[in-house]
Amino acid sequence: MQYKSIRKEEWDKALEELSESHTIFANVSNDFGQDYELMRPADIIRIIYNKPKPATSLKSFFLPVKENVTSDRKGGKPRIIIGVPNCDIEGICLLDEIYLDKDFNDIFYRKRREETLLISSDCFGIQEHCHCLSYGFKPYSTSNADLAIIHLNELIIFRIITEKGSDFINKIPSATPLDDKEILSAIEKEHLATESLLSTANKGLPDYKTTGKIVAEAKNETWNKYSSHCVSCGACATICPTCTCFLLIDKPGFEKVKQLDACQYPGFERVAGGEDALFELQNRFRNRYMCKYVWKPEKFKSLACTGCGRCIEACIGKINKNELFMEFA
């Protein structure tokens, strides 16, 4: 991997200049934790590096909750998104498979992807429910993002991943090649420490393939037990980086509105005649896990769960899917 570095103060200046020609979102602290915010020049010093993870998944930048798919679109500034954890970078791979399919290409999704530069942030440390490593994902990006960013001492270090990322960083004159073995060794040490934390925190959690097997074989008693705490709010699906079900709603004037949906909502599978295969709560509850761990792997190469843990954090019923899987195992 090729690296470049720039002093933190020079990077901040570069971002301030870029904010005139680009729309920049970055991960910052707020009263509730941390999340993406639109960057104004005065906000740049608030950007968080290498601390997992934004409350909002990357999905929200490419699949709005609601959009009119028949209206004209005006061109906007290209976007830069800074501070994306690798669990979200891996999640976008599944969205790309779905929405960039050559036979069912979503032109709005494609335009957003083409106009966005993704700068991943290596995770130094973990949150309580992070479990990316259990599903084979590292807590840092070496593919799929355009660049990866590391803040070490007074330096901002970039790992160059794509040609798009290389073109971007080459336009910043003060960013110079980095081959300092001590710095690269320090980065690797942080990676290993984070992986060790993940391994310890998730000891006993089955891997993705094993989870698919035990989900498919699980008995109704277990589904009934855990679904009894579900309130059908849909938070788990809406916050998930890879859940993308949607409705197309007809509006007057031959307009169509695309609105994100969730399989946990009552009526999700109700048809015009009134039949609803997922009418019972436990069936809706099971459906989500079957979709993620059994059905999606049959159709797509990318995994439908990347171990971000947001569904656990967002659940009003305090349902911990990892506890569920360990009980299944």
C-alpha cells in the first residue's frame, strides 16, 4: 500500500479550501455521541479521526429515506465523506451489487456514488457492540474506499486505495509520500491492538457462515422468545448499512416517490387481497435474520451484515442479536 502524509494544520487548510468546491461531511462529536455533519470552515477542527463510529450508517448518503424518482435533478457539488468505518465501507459493497446491477441500474444511486469520494477512518479501539472481525472484516480499509485516513501525533496519514483517491491526494501539494518505517509500524501496532480487543470482546460469537446455518435451523421457541421483546419499530433495519427495502408510492401528476421500508413494520408483506405472510411478529422477526444470513448469501457475493452493531444499539426492546446467535450455537 502507498501512503502519503500531511501536517494536521495543512490538512485543515486544504479542507477549508476544498469546502468552496465540494460538499464535505465528516464524523464529529455531538451531545449524543458522534455522527456525520456538514462541514463549514469553522467546523473542520471538530473532525474526529480513528474513533468508531458514526451513529448514522453510510447508506443514508446514497439511499435517502424518501425521494421523488420522477423529478428533475439539478447538478450539485461533488461530495467528500470523511471518517467512514470499514464496516460501512464493506456494507456499501452490497448496495453496489444491488443498485449498480447492469440489468437494474439505479441512475440516482450511481450518480451519488460517482460524485462521492469516500475517506475511510481506521478504527483505533472499539465500541461495545462492534464485531466486524467475527465476520471476516478488518477494522480498517484496504479496499472499496478511495482513501483511508489516520491521525497520528501531528500528522494526517493517507493510505491510498483507489485511483480516484490517488488523484485527489495528488492535488494537495503539501501531501508527500510516506515511507517512515517507525510510523508505519505504529499504525500496524494500533491495528493489531484493535483486532485483539475485537477478538476478546466477541469470543464465542459464530462467524457469518455458521450463523447462516444456525439461523436456518433455529426452532420456533427461540424466535418466539426474542421476538417477544420486539416492538416493530424498524430501527434495526433502518439504521443497518445494508438493509435497503423500499416502497414506490404513486402520487398525483404521475409522480413516484421511493421510500425506505423495513421488514419489521406491520403490513410489510400485506398484499391487496389482505393476505400477509409476515402478519405474526415472530415471523417478521425471523424474516430479517433469514434475509441477512441465509437468503442474501444465496444471491450476492457481499455479506449482508458487517458487524457494526448499530441494530443492537438502536433496539428499543434491548434485543442483542449476538446473544441470540450464541444461544443458537
